[in-house]
Amino acid sequence: MKKSFSSLLNSSFGWLVLIALLVLVNITATFFKFRIDLTEEKRFSLSTPTKKLLKHIDSTITVDVLLEGELPADFRKLQVSTKDLLNEMKEYAGKKLEYNFINSETIEKDSAYQLMLASFDLIPTARESQTKKGEEKVMLYPFAVVNRGDKKIGIDLLKGKIVYDVDPINGTRQINEAKSINAAESLLEFKIADAIDKIQQQNKPVIGYLMGNGEPPIGPPNGIETYDLVKTLEANYRLFTLDINTHPVIPLEFKALLIVRPTQKFEDSTKQKIDQYIMQGGKVLWSLDNLDANKDSLARLANTVAFDMGINLDDQLFKYGVRINRDLVQDMQCDMVPIVIGQTGGQAQIQPIPFNYYPLLTPSNNNAITRNMEPVLGQYVNSIDTVKAEGIKKTVLLSSSENSKFVSTPAIISLNELKTIEEPKLYNKKFLPVAYLLEGKFNSTFAHRTSQETINQFEQWYKTPFKTQCDEPTKMIVISDGDIFLNKYSQSQQQEPPPMGLSNTQQQLYANRTFLLNALEYLVNPSGIIETRNKDITLRLLNKTKVEEEKTKWQIINIAVPVLLVIAAGFIFQQIRKKKYS
């Protein structure tokens, strides 16, 4: 074989044949592409829903990434990851997907572009970076803008779970930039794929907002508490109110139904309408309070009593697989409220104090809805237990921290108790569930207690037989906090109400908006893009202690050993030559 190959090269046409073979191999390779992702977490592979989405892009989409120029090391890593992802996406989308990287200096000179970013709530961040002039503070725009014709969607590439390093001695926390950016990298595929999916939608999904049982109104002039809820949803959904008392059924055109903090009793006739909507495959997002804690009374009198509101949904939720308890969760991981601790010179002395009835809820990392998500701010939250419901899968979405407890009704809430620090050992409950995702074929609460007249009416309205069980699996989310998607407000407030999840005392925005959008995306969107949030990119950090201990050894191995190998190879080669030609 070796001789025939040598003969081929020595023949007059040998080199031409070889060149022809190489050209043929290259042409074949252009038609039969394949890639192998050898990483354990498949970080360079796209999910099946993303591939399907990219193959069916109907018109050219351009992604402008605003990560170019002099960037800190961590942001350069985010830049490279974004570029790798877009290259991989382009393999499936072809010419229908284009991307550009834009220098931050160009954005700073373009006021119109900055206004456009502000309309997406994308605010630049200032960081120290090594530039040509030395170490200086630069404005960074870790954003992307997805364009399709006149439509634009802004993406915060940096948004994700912020990871902290905790000092074991004094307990202080410091943001770990590398791990936080790594968490953001895990969400890159979801963010960009979701934006591509949304920008192609011809018709926005319709969401129903239930009214008729004391829920906060939406829209002007009285929808102050729901201002941010409406603003958050209007970009991707069409939101319609439905008075349950005046409509015979809940329309199936509603891709999901929002039930937000009802304060009045649900009659069986109302519950039947919700039940049959679910039996027809409808999805429901329940945001409920079992107890009413009067915040005005707490502000004026420094104490209040939380009492059962009697909304009468226990039997229905029990049938679906959960029970909201009549208690209030207290958590050491909580928001702060300003209270008067004394007076000096006739002036009230106000100090922020941890308020354990406002827990910072921990998102579960085992579900696409809450994976790599920041804490969610809760207010007067109840714990939830699961009960037997055959065929229903139950997944915890939010829970208390590992240092929590609960008080049962009647719960007396007093600001005075906050002035004394309770013993941490009293917070002996861990991860009390406060939000559940339920999936499966639900059984009707009214299977054996509905009159024939009512059955006939539902059959007439829905044009299908009365259902005692879902024909196909459906989903619902139950949250034991009615305020979780509402924004705070003041009667004297003149400006735009603050967003949901904002801590006024700490001026920190928690992930309530993200939780709402992810929850609805999971319920409504059949594409499965939300599942890409489950992607996990492992940050393999070096052991600093071990690096310090073995630094000299590895310096020798990396510097001296290659030099010695070259010298040894040269010496051996010389000896072989001497022996051969002596």
C-alpha cells in the first residue's frame, strides 16, 4: 500500500489525482456538516425547541449585541459566549438570522438609541475596566436588541441569579461577578430564542383576568395596584377582564386565567365555571391570600390581627392536589420596613428593621420557571401542603428559606415585636412551600354534585359533554400570596406607581416580574422554549488553596519540562544521525 501510494505521487498525474480528492472531500463536507459537543453539560448544543424555532423563521431577524469595545474580563467572557451561541443558531437559521456587535462608544453618542433602550428598562452599568488610558470607569451595555422590520425586543444579557460569597466570620456578602455572569450565560439561549419567538408572533395570546370576587381592578382610574401587572403583560399578551358573575362560562379563547387576590366568598356557581374551564384544558394562575392582614391598621396602631377571609376555595384546590394553610410564614431572610425606634429633640427616629412577614422567597432550581432566578418578595404568605390527587405531578416553585417558622390564626402582628431580636433557633422550619406547579389530568370538584340543568347549560355553551376529568393533561400554578404580582402605592402618589417586587426601604427590585412572565410562558406557550431555562453551565473554578500550595511545581512543569523535552529530542536526533552516517 505504501509503495503504491509512493508510485502514485511519482506518476505524471499523481498530484492532480490527490488535489482532486482533497477538493472532493471539501465539497462533500459542505453538504454533510456535523458537530460533536464533548462538554458534560452540552453547553454548545441547542435544545430541540430552539432548533425547531430557528428552522421556521419566516423573515430576516437581526440581533444587535451591544458588547464590543474595551470590556472587563468577565464581560468579555459573556461576549464570547453570546457570539458562540449566535454562531450556533445561525447554523440552523441560515440567512434568516443575522447579528452585529456594536461598540458602546457608538451607543453613548446616539441619544435616540439610548431612549430606545430605556423604553425596554435597559439601564447601562458603570464598571472599572483596563483601557488604553489605564484603569478607568466605563459605561457597559450588556444588552441585545432583536429586530424584525419595525418590531424590536430588548434583552438584558446580564440578568439572572446574582451569586454572593459569604464571609464565614462576619457574615457579610459580596457579589461574585464570575459566578453571577456564569448564571446569566446559562440563560442566554432562552433569552434570545424567546425574543425570536415573541417577535414572530402574529397574534398575542389572550389572558383572562377574573373579576367579581373582590379582586383589584385593572386599568384606569382605579387600577393602581395592578398598574405594573398590566404594563408587564401588555408587551406579550392581550389582557381582558372577565366578570365571572355576569358571564355564563369562561371562554376557551383565554389561554390562561389570572385569579389575583380575591377577597370575597366564591359561590359554587362561580367555582363550577372555573372548574369546567379547567376540565376543558384551561390553565389557571392562582394568587391567593387565605388571611387578611390590614396594613393600614398596622401602620396606624402598630399592630393588627390576620383573620380568615373565607374565600371558600379549599374544597376545589384540595381536589386539584393542594391545601393553603391558615398561617403566616415568618422568615429570617426578609425585607425591611422603617419603624420609629424613639425620639430625639422632638423628632421621630426612624430605622429600617427586618420585617419577617415579608419573606424573600427562594426559587426552586428544579424547574424551568424558577431556575437561575433571583428571590421573590412576598407579603403575609401562607404555607401550602400537598394532598393526594391521583395522576397530578406537584412541583415546588417558591419556598421560604432554611431559617423560617409560621404562626397560626388568629395571628397577631405587632411592630413592637420587631424591636427585639428573636432567637435564631426559633426559626426551625426549612423551605416551607408557598407556590406549586400542578400538572396532569385534573378531576372535577363537582363530578357528583351538579344538577342536570347546570350540566345541560355547560354542554350547550361549550358544545361538548360535561366533563368530570380533563381529556388531556393541563397545568395550573397555585401561589399563597395575593400581593405577589401587585405594586405598592400611596393615595397621595402623583408619579407612576413603583414596579412589583420593589423594596422601598432597600431600593432593590426582586424577581416578581420575572416569576410572573415565566409562569405564564410555561402555561401558555406550546413551543417549549421555556424549557431551555433548564440549561446549566458549570463554572469550573480552580481551588485557590491548592493553586497556592502547588504553584512552584506547576510552573516548573509548564516552563522547564517543555524546554528539557526539546533539548532531549535534539540530543537523540543528533545521536541517530551520527550512528547513521558514521
